[in-house]
Amino acid sequence: MRYPFVQRWLALATGVLAAATVMTAGPVAAEPPAAPPPVIPLPPEWDPGFYLPPADVVAATAPGAIIAVRQVRVADFGLLPIDVDAWQVSYRSNNSRDEAIPAVATLIKPRGQAPNPRKLLSVQLAEDSTAGYCAPSYALQHLSAAAVAGQIVVPAEFLFAQAALSQGWAVVVPDHQGPDSAYAAGPLAGRITLDGIRAATNFAPLEAGPTAPVGLYGYSGGSIATGHAAELHSSYAPELNIVGAAEGGVGADLGAALSMANNQATSGLVFAAVLGLTREYPDFAAYLDQRLDPLGKALFAIKSPLCVQYQSALLPFLNLTGMIGSDGNPLDDPPVAAMLDDTRMGKSVPGMPLFVWHSAWDEILPLAATDTLVDTYCRDPNTSLTYTRDHASEHIVAEVVGGPAALIWLRDRLDGVPAAPGCTTSDAGTMAATPGALNFLGESLAAKFASLFGMPLGSR
């Protein structure tokens, strides 16, 4: 398994210290006991004992089976603790070549009673970074330094997970980029997400058992994990009771995203995705190693250890394709085309109902690619899909106005309300006008506000 140079160096420098602070078990069928929460959380680079259990232990463990557990304290932007029960689990997953890899997810249970089994929402946050300290499992912890170090998206999007907790649902947040921070590697992220749900539904304290209804939620970088998990569900983890998937700002076609970002303000963020993809696709990595010009190679070294804020801000307006030496369009060269084909959504039609939304003016992920994906899914007469194009937003605002509508839709699915059959496409002035969206948002914000004054989240 390959790890970035910075991760290897930090792991060697701090391995002895980290090994003393975590508990790692061998392959187990039963749930291992949970270690107490760390006083000061360590990022994955300084915590290899938990994040990188021995390869033989991982290989001997079934996909989704838990290797180690510890309690954690979650907080808003690392500062304001949230009154919930939370754990981290280290578990086995598979990469896109079906090789065993370690994975980590954060499991969160709200206060208060709930039906047995408790409903579960898997929230794929947009990590969009290329270093372990940017991962949700670290960024969500009390006293983590991730927000200061540039991971601002994960803590901000965590408010949507808290809206789910205020409904009384359990939440699982996977580190879906995996141990190499392979940003944008969708098939990898889908497997890690599904195995994270397996781990969550088999973790008794979460109260979401193997038959629990499960929803998927993800936006932007999180939509990549969500969409691929939805497509892989029937072949990879068919036993999971996934009742609906909501994805917005969809990263359906990375080639289209790269072409749109070329020489534009978003090129720095898309370059990070290119970097992340080399960590999951060896042929693509070898191709770029041979073809990148000196500027491209320098950027690879500079950007390798950065979180999303600095990935986006550092050197926008890059000529991404121009840095690759090619006789024609480098996207057509076999190693690139193969990677783009493997990460493109639409290879299979998800078996669960879908809620999809996208800004009509999205400046990061092209609307046309999501239109194509929806058309592909809807060729199947059994597809149940609701698709909304929002016309009063751009990429970031579209999640703010569309997220509440997506969570309302997921609430119906988790409550057992059947989704409408067939496909529906609509154009909205703003999704904030979706019936019930403002009330849902107000209730969620009220629960969040009360939690700041000691009211346990989800205790209603």
C-alpha cells in the first residue's frame, strides 16, 4: 500500500507515541471494547496505531468488521462540544481493486429514546483534501486543529449531520477518502461508505441494528462517495437496508469537471482531485510522473499535505491540461481515460429511491454531467428519482438551500413512506421554497441553539 511521503515521515516520527495512546485489536467477530476518548486528539499521521492497523489483521477481518473502537468528543469547529455519544471505529474495507485496506468512521448517537432499531443516516462530508489531518474523524473532534489548518468544509457541513441527530437518527460519518487521502476516487469511497454502514449497524451501542433503515447523504465531494455507494450497494453490500440516497452538487464525471475548471478559479481544487486520484490509480500516477512539466511536479509536492481551503486558494487559474505533455488531449490518453471511466457514475442504476439536486449555475461541477447521469438512470423504468435544478444559487449556496429539502425527503424514506415511482425533473427558483424546508431548517437550528445551552442534541 502506498502512502504519501509526508504521511510516511510523520508516522515514523510519532509511531511510538501514538501506539501508546490507542488500542488496536486483532481480527474479531465480536465488538471490541471501547477505549476512552483522547484528551487531545491526534491526527491520523500521528496516530498510525488506530488508523493503520497491521496489514495481516486487516486482511483477516471481514469487510465492515470492527478492528478497534474508542470514544470521542465531537465539537463544532473543534471548539464547542456537542452533547451526544460518539465513537470512532477502525474497520476493514476494500479499495477499488478489492484489496483489503483499513478505514475509519465516526459513529454518533443522539440523546433520547428512539424506535428499535434506530434510524441511521450515513453522511459523506466533502473532505476535498489530500492529507490525513483533514479527514472528518479528526476534524470533528473537540480540540482538533483541522479548521485552523484549512479544513473548513467538514465542520461547516457537519451542521447537516446535526440536523439528522436532532431528528433522533444515528449518524455515521466515514473517512471515505481512505488511508491515502485519495480525493475524488469514487469507487474507493463507495466501498468505504458501505463498509462504514456495516460497522455502524453491527455496533450495539449505536442502537441501529442490521435491519435498521439507512439513508445516504452527500454533497459535492461527498456526492462522489454517496453516488458510488448507491451504485455499488446491490453488488457489494446488498444486505444493507438502504432506503434512499440524496446527493447534490454531483461529481458525476471528473473529466467534465476538469475540463470546466481548466484555466478557471476552481482549478486549484480540481488539481487536488488529480493529486488524490494518483493515490488510487497506479497507472494514472505513473503516467503523470512521466508527463507532468516542472510546474506540475512542484505543485504535486506543495499541495500534497494541504486541506481544502488552501487547495482552493493556492494558485487558481491553472492550465491543468497544459501541464501534461501529450500529443493530443491528455484526457484521451489510455491511463487517463481508464481512470476517468472507472470514476464516472452511471455504470449501474441504484436500487433505492434517489433525490438529486444541482445548481443551474454551478461553477465547480458541471450541471450537464448531472443531467446526463439522471437521463442514464431514468432509462430504467424501475427508477425512482426526484431531480431539481436550483436557479438562485451557485455551488455552495445550493447545499444551503437544498440540504433541508433533501433531509425532509430522506425523513419520509426512513419513516417508511414510499417514494414516488418514476423520474421527476424540475427547475426551481430556489429550493428554500420547498414545502416544509424552512420549518425543518428552523426546527434544526432551534435544536442546535438549545444544545449550546446544555440541551442534549436529539433529546426531544
